[in-house]
Amino acid sequence: MFSHQPSCPSADAHAPHVVAGHPEQGWSLLCDGTITFDDTGELLPDGRVVAPHRTPVEQLAAAA
């Protein structure tokens, strides 16, 4: 999506960097065109949606 060197990996590689961060709105645009959200969900460049994958509170409490 953006041209720079070195070029970003594909959206499936999960290694691109942020080119526009908007933490006050809860989202960031990555250089491969993916939009990531603070709730851990994603909108991929081809329109696919990755549902949020947060750790359930019960698991966090058990780990403490």
C-alpha cells in the first residue's frame, strides 16, 4: 500500500509498522493497509475482519 524501503511484509505476517496512529480514537493504520483497533480487532486491506482476541478476565485473575 505504501512505498518505502524496506517494503512491509504482507498483512498475514503481522510485522508492519504504524504509519498513522490515533490512540485517542482507538485505532492505527499500518503500512500494509491494515487498521488495528485498541480492542485487538483488525480490518485487513482486503476487507476481512479479524475479531477482537482479548484474554478473558477470568484468565487474567487466575494468572495473578
